[in-house]
Amino acid sequence: MNQTSTSLTKALKILLTVAFLLLFAGIAGATELDHVVDVQKYNRAIHIMAMLLAGFGFLMVFVKKYGRSAVTATYLLVSVAIPLYILKDSLGILGGSGSEIDSLILAEFAAASLLICAGAPLGRLKMGQYIFLGLLFIPCYVFNEWLLLGNGFGLIPSGAFVDTGGSIVIHAFGAIFGLGVIMTMTTKEEIDLPVEADFTSDRFSLLGSMILWLFWPSFCAALVAPEAVPHTAINVILALSGATLATYFASISLRGKISAADIANAALAGGVAIGSVCDLASFPQAFIVGILAGALSTFGFAVLQSKVENLLKGIDTCGVMNLHGMPGLLGGLSAIFIVDGLNKGSQITGIGITIVVAALGGFVVGKIVAMLGRKKLSYDDIDEFEL
């Protein structure tokens, strides 16, 4: 009896030891896997940073006498947005991301939306006003993000709003916010002042566009599950390709010749539009979304922009409504037709909330920023830079 008891005790100890080792190995393996995933996310985060600084920075130097200011404003806006969003996240205000690398990526998304917004009044703000714009924009962005993705006020159930790559939360919000700003930040003199480009500024703008095109798959795939990254990246490339082809044909059809502004901007519209469903669409669906976005964006630049500016009594310098606003809304609405089992009411509600929050927020923030005065010479570096 004693021998049997001793044998059972030894066997039990061995089983417990093996179970403990297996459990520890599982935890260690899971931790190691988490580290690998975080490193992969870091790589995509650095791609996004290249988009923010080199991509957006060069894209916005198309105004021929405003290159120094455009690049400097890009630096300042990114440097305001990222620390402010990470501070919000670390304090747990309106929810938190859960990990440091996710917090950085979400902060970069906020910075991208801010740069989109700043593209509307570009050239008509003093350098300090860009900083102030960033300080006021980020809380509005965070609030809208919380309403759509964080079950804010219980308006939209968690996970019911589909917007993986930010067609609505990032692009449409930033563009519509920017339109609200220009309604109060454009003087009568500036309405009649041409926004001039030249050979050199167009080339730099096209370079910025190519950088954005190159890294856009990382932008959309930044936070998707590891197994979904390849499909997401291919979808984005297909959408960008569709938009680029559509832009070429639409530009020739509408203008008679190719417009550098169309190629630099509308060719990117596929990346904007596919964002909402970048991980869920099929390859043909992604390509079609890109074609529709490129054609819509080119039509916006060639036909609609002057009409919208007359309606708003404001100048959209970078045409953000054409590149980010309309294609972003197209992307959000495309989810209704592409995603099986989607809560269509929540999707439409989220889009409506974004439009209202962005338009009202932009209008109020524009009023506040305008109190800081006006730039002496619009679209010119000379009043703030040593030349």
C-alpha cells in the first residue's frame, strides 16, 4: 500500500512538473510571438512615418513659393499630433489602445488626418497657427474616433462600424474638418489669388505622391491580424493601380491633356477608398473600388472644386475634398455592398456622425484660429523665412 502510494505521488509530481513546463513554454511562446508581431507593426509604423513626413511633405510643396513653409508645417503638425495622441492614450482618455506600438500607429493615423485637414487652408496660415490648429484638431479627432469605434455614448455598438484603414475616421474626417476651417479662414482677397505651381514644385509633388503610393499598403495593414496582412496589402495595391489608370483616362477626357495635379493626387484616391474594406474585399472588388475612386477624384479636381469653393466662400488649396473627402465617403459606403453581415444602419450612422462632427468642429476651430491674425503674404515663404 505504501509502495503504491509512493508511486502515485511520484507520478503526480511528474505530471505536475510536465504540466508546469508546458504551461510556461506556452506563455513564453505567446510572449515571443507578441514580440514578433510588435516588431512587424513597428516596421509598418516607420513606413507610415515616411508617408507623413516625406510623402505629405513633398506632396504639399506644389505651391511654387511655399515649399519651405509646407515642409516646416508638416514637421510641426506631426510633432504636435503624435505626442498629444499618445498622452491621451496613456491617460486612458476616451479609451486606450492597449499596447505601446498600437498607440504609436493610432497617433500616426491622427497625424495623417491632421495633415489632410491642414491641406485645405495651406498657404494662408502663419506657422504658429498650424501648431494651434493641431492642438484643437486632435481632441475633435479623438472624440469622433471614440464615437465610431469606441461605443461612445452607445451610439454605435463596438465592432459594428467597418473602417479598417480609416476611409471615414481618418480621410473623410480630416477633409471635411478642413472645409469647415476654410469657411472662416479665407479672405475675399485670397479667393481671387491664384495658387501657382511650376515645373520644379510639380516634380516634388509627384515625388511625394510616389512615396505615399509606395507605403500605402503598410498604412492600411498597420493594425490588421498578421494572417490578413498579405491580402490587405495586395488589395491596396490593386486599388491604387485602378485609381492610377482611371486618373489617366479621366484627366485626358476632362482636360484634353494630362494634369500633374490629377496624377499626384487622384492616383492616390484608391488607397483612400479601399481603406474601409481593405482586409475584407476580394481582389476584383478592390480594383473596382480603386477605379471608381480615381475617376471620382479626378472629376472633383477638374470640375467640382471651383463650384464647391464658390459655395463655401473658401479656397481648398490642396483639394483635400477631392482626394480624401469624396473617396473616403465612397470607401465607407462601399462596405455596405462588400461586407457580408454588416450592420448597415451603424455604418450609415457612423458616416453621418463623422460629417456632422467634422463640419461643426472645423467651423468652430477655424473661427478660433482666425483670431490669431492673418498671414501677410499668402502662398509665400517670404514673410516668415530667411530667403
